[in-house]
Amino acid sequence: MQALTLPAKRGWQWLADAFRIFRKAQFMFPLVVLSYWMMMVIMNSIPVIGPVAATILIPIFSVSLMNTCRLLDRGEAINPTLLFSGFKEHLSTLLVLGVLYLVIALGILGLSSLFDDGMLFKFFVANRESREAVEGGGDVMLSAQVALALFIPLMMAYWYAPVLVAWHGVTAGKALFFSFVACLRNWRAFVVYSLAIFIAGAIIPAFALRALSGFFSGPGNTALVMLTLTLVFIGLPLLYASFYVSYRDVFVAIDEDA
């Protein structure tokens, strides 16, 4: 399996194409995405077993969201039951991906404990807030930088892996390898893509919030509420649609349904 190598400017186009997909179901698609996040919040609220299960199921629900985007891209109708479509194909391999991700992520956070006496690990895993972690003490910042450096290759390996397993039936190991290589070969496009997300998700909302604050003042911070709702109902669906678009572009030559 060979991934295409795209020009850097294609990273911006992933967001533009994602918006075209989003426009095909401006109510139902956000509903599917919001349902997913609500489910994750509920699962993570269950002590111990909830966060573990939620993490293991991430690859499966990732496939569900990609199935939704693929149908929209084809101009087909979608419905909320697609949220569970990821359970239908290659479930055992997707579960293996989830377990591997959990183990590796815990290993990375465990390794970061060497730099901050486990502060970051407790903050994310044990759900124990600490003043030093929240305020970003020096040791915690170093630990976070080390964890981020290690999580980047992990995310590269998992970026396309669930879809490669579900849509192409490859093994977990091959899916992780192909995904990593595809991201590495297209690092320029991913840099532009990351910058586009930062601009669309951070810089523009910051200016919008400042502008809206002039119109909405007083208790309740109406401007912030409106901006948050916009990011939830538009930003998150766009983000997931862009994941699909990047796959469609990079692996177009091997897509059996293309």
C-alpha cells in the first residue's frame, strides 16, 4: 500500500473541502458529532473503567465518523445510527488498536513522570488537579514538552490507522505503519493544515470574541456562549470532515470505492 505525496498547500484545502461536506448536512452531521462527544463525556465520568473504555473505543468511533463523512461526500443521506457503524467491520482489530493506544499513551505519560514526579500523569490519568499542574510549573512544562514530542509520532501512526483497518482490512501493525509513513511523507501538508486549524480555531475566534463582546455585555457572557456553540456545532464537524478529506486525498489511489 502506497500513499500519495501532496503539496504543502493541500493542507489548507482539506479544511475548505471539509466545509463543502459539512454544508450537505448542517443539522444531522453536527448531531452525530455532538452525540459522540456526549457519549465520551458520560463514559469518562464513570470512575476507572469509563476512561479506559472510552479510550479503547476511540478507533471504532473514529471509523463511525469517517463512515458518516464518506456518505456525505457521496451525496447520500445520513442518520444518527451511523455513530455505531464502526462496530460492524473488523471490530476485533479496531479494539486491538484501541488497547495499543491506551498502553502506549499511559507509557508516554509514565515516562513524563521522570521529569515532574508524576504530576502530569496524575493530572490526566488519576484526574487529580494540582496547583502546579494547572499553573504550569517549570517541571510540569518540561514534562508536557516531552510528552508532546512522544505523542506526535503516536498520532501520526493512528491518524489513518482505524480507516485502513475498517475500509481495507489490513492488520493493526500494517495500519499503524502505513499511517505513520503517509503522515511523514505529507508533513508539509500537515504543517499547513495545523496552521489553518490554529487560525480557524484560535485566532479568528479570539478576534470574534473581542468583537462580539462589544455587543453583548453583562452577566452570562453571551458572546462567549455564542462562540462556544459555534465551535461545537460547526468547528468540530469541520474538523472530523477534514480528517476524512485528508485520507481521501492521500489514499485516493487505493480506495476500493473510488
